[in-house]
Amino acid sequence: MNAMARNGLPREAVPSAFDTEARFYDRLVGANPGYHEHLRLSARRLAAPGPRVLDAGCGTGASTAALLSVLPSARITAFDASGEMLERARSKTWPGNVEFVHTPVEELAGIHGPFDGILAAYLLRNLTDPTTQLRRLRALLRPGGRIAVHEYSVGDSRRARWVWNAVCAGVIIPLGKLTTGDATLYRHLRRSVLEFDGITALARRLTDAGFTDVHTATVGGWQRDIVHTVVGTAPSEPV
């Protein structure tokens, strides 16, 4: 059994699950207090040192909008493996400095670096081999470019695991089923977060992928120690 089968949906089933739920996605994340502000916070923490930015796993464009609000003049390339999520993103109003590409991170078809910064929001947890894909993303950065991984991580905090389980059981899974008629993706969300890296292991994963100056920060409120930003820098010398 592979990692994603243990954690929830197998990797190959994740894009199609998001395809199915795409039309409900914005409504559901809009009910999550702080969701959009936390993405903007990670976009600020990215502090991209130049104008070209990649939004890795953009979904319906919430992370793209966060980047645009922080870096309004940046040239933003956003990609996602789910065609339906990407169509939802494309249907919104964007300035000419934003483009969308349909590709999984394992292929990166149509994605051409170098980039000055990468935001990867809620992406790594859904990958079979996150470290390998982090190396692929690092290869798209120019020397000194930065990545910000925005992700749920509860493995290092007993309180965070308790809160996450309580919110999933009491809010996320019932609301997901009520809204969409199917709780599969929301049960996957719960399990995938519980089985994913603790924040120490996630930071070490970036180091193993060749990033330097890796550091972490969490958010405030009830999602403290649940939602994190992990920032790393592409080295000036080839790894």
C-alpha cells in the first residue's frame, strides 16, 4: 500500500476528486476563517526577490489571488493538476500578468523557469514523493530564489492534532457532505493531514531537497500550530 492509500485517496485519484468538487470549493474555503488571510501571510513571507513567481498547485486561484495582492506587479504563472479547478480559476477576472497552466507537478509541462519565488499551498501533502517534487521545483528557481510551502502540519503538536480532529469531525466533514453530497474528499483531507510530516520533518524535507536557510512560522488563532509556512532559499551553487 502506498503512502497516499494509507493517508486517504491514492495520488492518482486526487486530481479527479478535486475535479468533482471544484464547483463547491470556493464556497467551502470561504467558510474557513482566516483561509485567505493565511495565504496572503505566506505570500508575504515568501518575499520573492524578483518579479517572476510560480504558484504551484493553484486550485481555483485563491493562492494566486494572495500572491497578486502582495506582489501586484509580479508575473505570476499558476498551475494545477485538476482541470476543473483550473477552469474555475481561469473564469475569474485577472490582469494580464497572470497565466494558468494545466499540468501535474510531476510533469511541469509548459512551466519554464527561472522563477524568483514559488508558493506551494496545500500541495506537498497530496504528492507521492514530496522531496523529489521539491527538487524539481528548486530547479525552476534562480540562485537565491525562494520557496514558501504553505501547509497543514499537526504531527509535532498534541493540541494541534486534537483541534484538527475535532474541527474535521464537527465541521469540515459534515459541511463538505452537506454541501456536495459526498464526504470522500473531506475524509481524505483529515487523514492526509494526520499522516503528513510534522513541522520539523517538513523543514528537514526542504533541506534534503537542497534548499538553504530553511525556517518555519505558524499562524495565529485556532489554527496556530496547524497551518504553517516553511520558507527555503535556492542555493547560489548547484546542488
